[in-house]
Amino acid sequence: MDRQRRVPGVHAVGDPRVDRPDLRLPAGFPAVVKPTRVTNSLRTLRFTHGRLTQAELADRIGVTRQTVIAIEQGRYSPSLEMAFQIAHVFGVPLEDVFQYPEESS
């Protein structure tokens, strides 16, 4: 079963409460997530380590399944702490989970 975390005072787009000024995101709060150049091997690791599901991985690192999906798809870069937790679940070095492209000269 997937867990949804509610953030007090923050509502989904399309929710009629979003237009209320008292429920808007604070000024300077990023509304759009910046794309990342970090790639990962999460899907491969999940299948090579006992077909771990996204929900099972999410439970083990304390996030929602949607967060794991976003990380796998490269739409979200986890915090350094979460990245280490993921590597620890698979028993591999951080570099085996996440890769950052070399700068071309």
C-alpha cells in the first residue's frame, strides 16, 4: 500500500483552495523542479536484488512510491542522505547507484 504524505497548507493544482492567498506557496518557493543531469541504476538494481518493488524500496528508505518513481525517471535528485540510504539498501557504493556525467573539454 502506498503512503501519501500531506504537507499542511499546500494543495494540488486544480484544488479550489489553491486560489486562496493564505494557501499559496511562499514567495521564492520553487514551483517547477529543475531537471537533473544525475543518472541512476535504480531499476536495474531493484531487479538484480530480488525484484524489489518501488513500494518496498520506498518503505525501506522512508519515502513514497512516487518519490522512488521520480528518482528512477530522473525527475528528482534525492538528498545526499537519501542517496546513501538507497545505496545501503542494495549494499553497493553510491557510485553504483548514481552517476554524474563527466564534463567534456
